[in-house]
Amino acid sequence: MAMLIKFFSSGTGAGKGPTDYCCNIEVPTIISTLDVTSNRLKSRVLRDEGGKPIMKTRRPPPQILAGNREMTRDLIDSLAFKWRYSSGVIAFAPTDRPTDEQQTNLITEFESLAFAGIDKENYNILWIRHNHEDSPELHFIIPRVEL
């Protein structure tokens, strides 16, 4: 099985942003273009002529696999420092079709590594599965605080 684990560069805003983006069925369309100066991908929201975001519907809708959306959002919002959360995705190759059991095992292994030495009741993580692309994606949002 081929997969990519990516941590996003965001993490300074309110909890509404990442939880809404990962959990909502209707979301803005994001496009990525190559910045020739830096040779890096730059992402932006696709907008209509009036400047309104062009929305897309995720089918099937996102599934919360573990955690609590409201609790994660509230924990992020309660933090007074700049970097309040980490988020990312475990994405699979289009040819891979990991079973629910394999995905659950991967989540458990990821948490064991990411939170080594920390008891499960001392951290918060929200897991959301997206299946609207060619293969499953396991998104995670972690408030940067030990409970």
C-alpha cells in the first residue's frame, strides 16, 4: 500500500476553519498552481466573477471516524498562543483500497507514534475520512495542547 502523510502549514487561526473544511459537505473549490519563482504549489479559492467562492459538494460526505468536532474546535479556540493546532492528511494511491480495518490500524499506529509517551486521555485528535476523490483520505486535526 502506498500512502503519503502530509502536515499542512496552517495552524494559527480559529478552530472553525479546519473543522469546517474537513467536516462540511459544501466547501469552496481549491485550485493549486505552480509559482514559477519559488517552484512551489500555491493554493487559492476559486471564485466567480462577483468574487464569491465557487462551492463544491463532497459525495459521499465526510465521515468523522474518531474525536468530537465541537470539542476540537473549542480546544483550539481556548489556546492563547500563535500556533494553536496541527492538521494534515494520510492519502492513499488511487490504486489502493484500504479496508476499514486497515485504516483503523493505521490511525492507531499514527497516534502511537505522534503521541509517544502520552496517554490517550491527555491529547485530542479529530479524524475525518474523505472518499470524494479517487481514493480515501484520512484527515486529522490536533489542538496543540496536552490535556
